[in-house]
Amino acid sequence: MTLHPDQEVILGALLRAFDLFGTFVFAISGALAAAKHRLDLFGVLVLSFAAATFGGIARDVVIGAVPPASIQDWQYAGVSILAGVVTFFWYSKVSRWRHAVLLFDAAGLALFAVAGTGKALAYQLSPAAAALLGMLTAIGGGVVRDILLSEVPVVLRAEVYAVAALAGASIVVVGHLLHLPTTPVALAGALICFGIRILAIYRRWQFPVARTPDSAQE
């Protein structure tokens, strides 16, 4: 399926808007975590930027797309800083949006997983590597956020998060291998990722946790 040039421009602008919106939402999650740990303004801004951009930075470095887009384009840093400042000065109000942030976080996870996979495929990576890099794009920021706060990353603590991103990325890879139209495949991958994450949140899906003699006594 070939898009008209005007449609390509509109689609590109829409995807970029969602990308920046997802960056803003992930930045808020980083800033909220930093504020909970009583970091100063600089610490909040660092955490908001790391949570929003590190996944994309890691992907771009791996595929050789340097300098990374989130560093080369000032808008990503601007959106991250804006989210950090808003959270720092209006924490009590922002924290009330927690349920909405979870929904937007799921949407950002889906978008980043699909976009990251698509970019990896564009750089001629193998299907398996592209799917893994798509997942890394989606979860990398959260992993770095938790590590900077000396916490075990959420994605390693039984939550169905990384698997949702990997499922969405896999849809994109399969569509690529079958030479299916890019846009419908990307939408399908994003919806699959978003759906799994939302169901995991509201149904409290979790993976089994390793049991040890110590945990059995608790």
C-alpha cells in the first residue's frame, strides 16, 4: 500500500506528535519517582530525561544512528525538562493523575516498541535483533530510572511490561517478513502491546516469582 505524499506528511507529523507525547509521559514517570525519593531539582530533571530518552539513545547507539535523535533534536530534551519542572513544582497535582499516567505510559510503551523496531529494521538488522531493540527502546528508560534510584527495575519484578513491548515488536517483525503494509502492521503491533499492558494493569497479571528457602519462611 502506497501513501499519497500528503498522507505521508500527515502520518509522519502524527507519529512525531505521539512520540513527543510519549516522551513527556515517560519523563513524568521519571520525575515522579525522583520526587518520591526527595531529589533536588537537578536530580528530578536528570531522572525525567533518562526515563524518557535512554531507551532510544541505547537503540540508536547500537544501530549506529549517531548522534542519537533524542540528543540531536532539542525538542526531546525540551519536553523532558518541561515534564520535570512541572512535576517538581506541582507534584501534588501531577501525582493525582497516576491512573491516567499509567494509561499514557502503556500507550508510550506501545509506540516506542513499534517505532524502535521499525527503525532497527530500517538499519538492516536481523528480525530477532530488531524485535529486541524495539523492546529495549520501550523499557530502557524505566530500567535506567530505577537503577539510578538504587531499585530493582520494575521490568524484572514480575510485572508484564517488557513482554508486552516484545509482543508488539514481534508483530512488526512478522509483518516485515511477510511484506505486509507498514502502517497497518505498526498499528496492530501498537494495539497488541497496549492491550496486553492494560490487561496486565487491571487484571494484575504477574509472572511467577522465584521462591527461595528465605521467601518460604516469610
